[in-house]
Amino acid sequence: MSINIIPTIDLLYAGQVPLIPAYAPAPNGQMSDTRGRLLGDLRISVTDRCNFRCTYCMPKEVFGKGYQYLPQSELLSFDEITRMARLFVAHGVTKIRLTGGEPLLRKNLEVLVKMLAALKTPDDKPLDIALTTNATLLPKKVKALKAAGLNRITVSLDSLDEVTFRAMNDVNFPVADVLKGIDAAHGAGFSAIKINMVVKKGVNDQDVVAMARHFKGSGHIVRFIEFMDVGSSNGWRMKDVISSAEIVRMVNADMPLVQAQSNYSGEVAKRWNYADGSGEIGVISSVTQAFCSTCTRTRLSTDGKLYTCLFAQSGHDLRALMRSGKSDMQITRAIGLIWNQREDRYSQLRTEETTGRKKVEMSYIGG
Ligand code: SAM
Ligand code: SF4
Ligand code: SF4
């Protein structure tokens, strides 16, 4: 169901500060965009910093010593993040993912998790709160995160081969320490941990089968992600992409697979079960098989801008609304207006021209 917003506008500022309609129906958890997609997921980047320099995300040549990260005062505080989350939940968000940058670099993240876990959907259900992390700080933090109410963890790991992984994270971080992070999460009570592997031709495609084999039977789920043209600094080229179809072919040749049903409508990964019943893998085909038609995701950047697509070129400054004293209802209306007007489907429209456009970096917008 879509909500019609009466277009009587209180224009606050020029630029990226969203318009606030004077009248709008109260949010009822059913906010639809121009393509009938309901708002369902909010990804929050809690820091634009990271202790890795993955070559496909924060290459050292761009994110080197002189790189200007956001100063502390620009970051949303935990109170501001929780307030925003509450307003998005009123519009239908049921899943929140904390990401970054490396989210565990944000001090006391478990405090934020606890604040978010106290929120309820309009029909009084708890939220699904997830974290995407490179796992380096999991051994230290995971118990506190679990106790605070974190529901799910995704760990990024691009290779089990020591040389390849150290080269891809580009800070010489060892594989064994990521595996320790995964074990710590498992020990703290997290199951079916998702393991994200970004596959880049000529870099780690030779490690796809070994990754699948390592986690087969463990209860964890490896998800192979096509290398994407996010941001403007990773030197993306179509010829560096290994398609999901090719990945499934590689794994299937070694360990037979059968296609599985999606868990829910709009699930990003296509699921494949091992034919012998020993688990599953997923493939995320943002480049070769776009899934924009069911995309219910929106993103809140580290400094409080709302981006309705991972490949957006600009965002809407919700922090400006908050810090200028706007009420919950005014900000709620702005969020509703933005989602109602959303048309994004970048991956469906991707061309040579669009891949070269200046887009926001993934570490800032949140992966
Ligand atoms: N630092 C955390 C981590 O790596 O898990 C969270 C943020 S990271 C930006 C979130 C996810 O985006 C990771 O799984 C990462 O592999 C993925 N990612 C980053 N750049 C990508 C790219 N160019 N193509 C595909 N996936 C990418
Ligand atoms: Fe950091 Fe994650 Fe980006 Fe790697 S993918 S540089 S760990 S934010
Ligand atoms: Fe969603 Fe944009 Fe990705 Fe399409 S390209 S699936 S609209 S985030």
C-alpha cells in the first residue's frame, strides 16, 4: 500500500536537506516507493574508518595517511542513530544492519545495539539486528554484543589462502585471526554465521572452491559476492567480475548443488543447497542479475545522510533536520516523502557510462 503525501511543502534549506510536507498520513509500517517496493531494511554506517584496506573497497592509494575521515562531531551520536531508527521502524523497517567502515571500531557499539534492541515494530515485534564485520575485534566484543541483543553476524573473508588474503586486506592481517573471530562468535551463541567473499577475477577466484569446502557442514553459510562498482576509487572493470553463474558452476563441479527457495521475498542472495544435505551457499549477483525490483533497503551514512541506493551520488541530510530541532513528525514526513519518491534501480540500468560516475564510497554509506 502506498501513502499519498499531500505536496504542500515547507522548504527548509536548499541542497540535500529533504523537503518536509506540511501534511502526511501517520506512518503505518507500509511505506511504498514509486515501484511498489516497501521500506524494510535500514543499514547504518557507524564509522567511515577501517583497520583493513581491502583493495576493492578502501584502496591505500585513496585511503592513505592523508585521507580526511569525518571528525567525531560529524558522526551521528548513539541517541541520534536510535532516534532515526525509531522513525524508520515506524515506516516499516524491521531489519537493521550495523556496518561501516569497520563497525567494531566504533567505541561501545554494544551500547548502541542495546538501544536499538529496545525498539519495537508497530505491531510490537522485536527488530532483527545484524552486524557486518571483518571479525578482527570479534573475540574481544562478541559476548557483549550478544548480551546487548545482536541477532545475527556476517563476517567478510575473501580467501583462506594466507598470501591472497593478506594482499586483499592490504594490512597483512592473517586468515587465522578471522577464523578465531568466527569461532568466538559461534562460541557466544551465534549460529548460521554468513561468510561474505567478494570474488575478483585473477585475484581470489582460484580460492572459491576451497572456501566453500572449508565451511561445508559447519552450519555457517558462505556467500560469494560479485565485485561491484561501488564508490569511485576501486578501479572497477567489468572484466574483473566473476559471475555468480560461474561460481555456482565451480562449486557444483566439486560438490554437487541443488537450487533452493528464497527464505523470503527480496532476499539478496540466491541460495544453493549441497545435494548431500550438508549445508548451503549463497551467491549475490548485483552485477550480472540485478535484484532492484525487490530492493527494500535504505542506508544511513556515518554523518546522517539517507541514501536510497548503494550506488547513489548524493543523500538527504537527516542530521541537519535533527540538529535544527525538527520534531519526530516532521522528520518522519521527510523520510516518507523520500521513500515515496524513490526510483532507484542502478544495477538494472548499469552501463559503461554509469560505472564511471562519481558515487559515494561504500565505507561511508555502509555496505
Ligand atoms: N568492514 C565490514 C566488513 O568488511 O565486513 C563492513 C563494511 S564492508 C563495506 C561490507 C561488505 O561490503 C563486505 O562484505 C565487503 O566485502 C563488501 N564490499 C565492499 N566493497 C565491495 C565491492 N566493491 N564489491 C562487492 N562487495 C564489496
Ligand atoms: Fe574495511 Fe570492510 Fe571495506 Fe574491507 S570491506 S576495507 S574490512 S570496510
Ligand atoms: Fe537496491 Fe540500488 Fe542495489 Fe538496485 S542497485 S538492488 S536499488 S541498492
